[in-house]
Amino acid sequence: MKRLVTGLGAALLLSGCGASSALKPAEGQPLPVAPYGAKATPTPTQLLTPSNQARPERSDELLKNSQERRGDEFDLPPPN
């Protein structure tokens, strides 16, 4: 019983440890260098924002016209 109370108390204390302020580089430390080909060093907000490739938009457009698929010359039957 004592272990259960100690475990719950530790879990309660650890649950309040999350950082709620904005992310900043450590004091005296610069931001990471600019990526190859970039004109400027990105800000922390830009670094934390996912790109379109990381989070693509969903396309729910329905097929409106049924079209015959063109032939695929590489779709061959398996060899014997």
C-alpha cells in the first residue's frame, strides 16, 4: 500500500514538470546553422512547423468521369 501511495505521489509530481513556455535556444548558444542552400537561418517557429511534405493535405475529390486506363507495356505475365 505504501508503494502505491509513493508511486501515485511521484506520478503526480512528474505530471506537472512539462514546459509551458516557448522554446528558445540555451543562453549563449546560437540557433543551428542555416541548411544548405537556404538564404537565412530559420527561426525556431519555422523549424517546428512541419512542411507540406511532412503533413500533406488530404484530397477528397471524387472520381467524376470514368476513364479507360491506358495500356501498361511493363505489365507482363510471370515467366514460366
